[in-house]
Amino acid sequence: MNPHDFFSNTILDIRFEKVISFCIKAFLIYAITQATVSFTKFLFRRSQKRKKIAILDQTTSVFIQRIIVYAIYIIGTAIFLSLIPGMEKVSSSILAGAGIMAMAVGFASQEALSNFISGLFIVFGKPFRIGDSIMIDNVVNGTVAEITLRHTIIRSLDNRMIIIPNSKINSSTIINSTIGEQDTCSFIEVGVSYDTDLNKAIALMRDEVMRHPMLTDRRTPEEKRAGSPQVIIRVIELGNSAITLKAWAWAANAGNAFVMKCDLLKSIKECFDRENIEIPYPYNNVVLKK
């Protein structure tokens, strides 16, 4: 059988020639699509390695890369559909409205579309970036690990990945400890009994704070010349069982502020014990009547 007769054979009224041609074209479309996706990812990786000349930061770069990759797959799918008899119109519609179809395919629900738009606000508004240390609604605390088209991934302090929809984050209160000034004020509160010499307790408490190596001086030159104390301690409450003293102590960043607070609570407790200053706790008197 010569090649012409072989290609003239049919399967289900479809000539071998058309089947082989379809397979070759489909393979080429798949190969070109994958190659284009790989090349796009390579370009973005290369741009991020050149930090000195990088146009986009890591957060924006990853987000835009995902959009381009999805668009390439949609175009590849549309071209593949154009090979199938009877699907030409569908393919033409996809190519003609690539943007609309991409959103319809990738974001089929209203919630997903809301997450996508919220992701755009996050990426280009930059309330936080990948690597920032943030707290969301005073509940979720950690480091931003990734921002995708639909959600943001937070690495918590105990190394767990917390996945939050972009639309929820966009309507939340966010505390970002990374952008702006890094200095953080640590509030140390200690209760003392009502018969305590407050001036002595404040002096001892200030000495303990001043000795901590992570303490930083936030006073202005005018405050230093005026002799303002580096650590401010005030009485903030006359409670049911204790007088509460509060110290304002500054550290270089949020991490240092947390460590300093933990250390000072321990050292102040030990100091008050040595000086016989009581740190009271609530108690009840029970009266029994016969």
C-alpha cells in the first residue's frame, strides 16, 4: 500500500490524513503553549533576581505573572478548539472577547470575581507586601507568604499557613509592622497593692526597664535637654485590688518589643519580690454564719 492509499483510508468517515494533521497541530499548540508559559515564568524569575533593576516588586510580579499564564492557557485552548469541526465559532468568540472569557472561565462566581478585584487593590494599593509582618483584625498575626488571584497566605508565628480570601482582607483592619517606622512601643503593666510606696515602685520599675539591652531612646533633642525620662511610667488605674502602673518602653521592632516585654515582666516581678512590694491578686472573704 503506497502512502497515498494509506492516508486515503478512513475511520468513522474521517480520513487518516485529517486525523494525523489534527494530532500534529494539537501537539504543536500544546508544545508552544507550554513553552510560552515556561518562557514567561523564566522572564519573571530573571527580573526578580536582578533586584537593582527590577521594575516590579515581588508581590506585583507574582500577581501579574499568574494573570499572563492564565491568559496564555485561554488563548491556547481557543486555538485548539478552532481545530475541531463545528467549534470554530466558539473559538472565534473566545479570541474576540479574551478578557471577558478569561474572567468567565477563571472567576465563574461572584465571590471569586470579588476576590480577584480585591487582590488587584491589595497588589497595587500595597497595604502590605510579601514578607511584611501584619496583624488582621487583631486576630491573625504573621508574615505574608503569598498573594494569589483569590486569596492571601499568611505564615503564622507557629509556622502554620493561614489562607484568607482577598475580599475579606480588603475589608479588614490591618496592622502592618513592616512599612514605615519599625520602632515599636511595648506597654508593660504591673499591679501593686494599695499600701505600696508608689514613687519607690515606679523608680524600681524604671530601673529594670532602663537596664534592658533592647530598649531604644525615642526622645527628641528638646526632650533630652529638658531632662524628660526615657521611660515614662504612670498610674493608669485604681482597681478593686491593685493600683496599675504602666510603662512605655520602645524597641527597634515588633519582635524586640515582644521579647523585651516578656523579659521585663519577669525581672520586675523578681525585683518587687526582693523589695517586698506586693503584686496583689483578687481574693474573696467568705463569712460563715451559724
